[in-house]
Amino acid sequence: MAQKEAAQKQPKEKETDAIKKRLEEYAALPRRIDNQIERLENLTATMGSPSTPNLTGLPSGGGDGTSKIERQVVKKAELEEKIRDMIKKERKLRKELEELIETMKNPDEQTVIEMRYLDGAKWWTICEALYSMEADYDEKADKYLKRTFKLHGSALQALARVYNTELQSA
């Protein structure tokens, strides 16, 4: 009985959850890549810099027979490979998402998804791109922003239908 109640209390997975997760995963990748590049640049800048003097008189090193520079070179190579892999993943995921978006019927829905998730645009920028040509845009900008949010919701639903169909056919 308790298990049945617990199962009923858990929220249902929305039809848009899976595609939204993919979109958010893609949207976070450029920032993650940039952060890793910053790490690499910092590592490169500090490589070979003189270390603090060892005043203990005890031998120093990695304990594995490698020097500090050798460990830094290995770390740099591993980080470069990680960045290359992340860039490949980003390109692959972007291509996959662009192909899904292309199948959507409504061009405004396509635009809101592309701008928000692929371009990382803010809501007001998206709203302006979609509705700034309207005669009453300046007076009713808040109304158009709400319309942008509603359009985003319907766009996610449309994209989710495409995505879920693709998953079922795979």
C-alpha cells in the first residue's frame, strides 16, 4: 500500500522533459568548454614556473618517479583531449538538434528554440526578434514577452513530439 501511494505522489514525467534536458545539455556545453579552455590556458601559463623552495630537506616529486613538469605535460595533454572530445560532442548534439528543429512546422517556434538554446539568447532579445515589427510593440512589450513564453511552451511540445517519435522509431 505504501509503495502504491509513493508511486502516485511522484510527479509524472512531462512529455517535454527529455527534449528540454537535451536542449539544456547543449546550451551548457559552450560555457563548459570555455571554462576548460581557461583551465588549459592557466595550466600552460604556469607550466615550468619555479616551484616554491623545499625547506624540509626531504625529497620532493610525484612519488611515482615523475617530475613536476612531466606531470604538468601529461595533465595538459589530457585536458586538451578532453576539450577536443567536448567540442566533438557539442557539434554532434547541435547537428542532431538542428535536424529536429528543421522538422518543426511553425517558423516562430523554430526561432524561439534556436535563439534560446542554440544561440543562448535572453528572453527580451527573442521577444524583440519575433515581435518588434508590431506597431504596438513599444507600448505592449510585456504582453509580447508573455506571448514569447507561451510560444516557447508550444515549441517545446512540438519539438518533444518530434523527438519522442524519433526515439520510438530508433
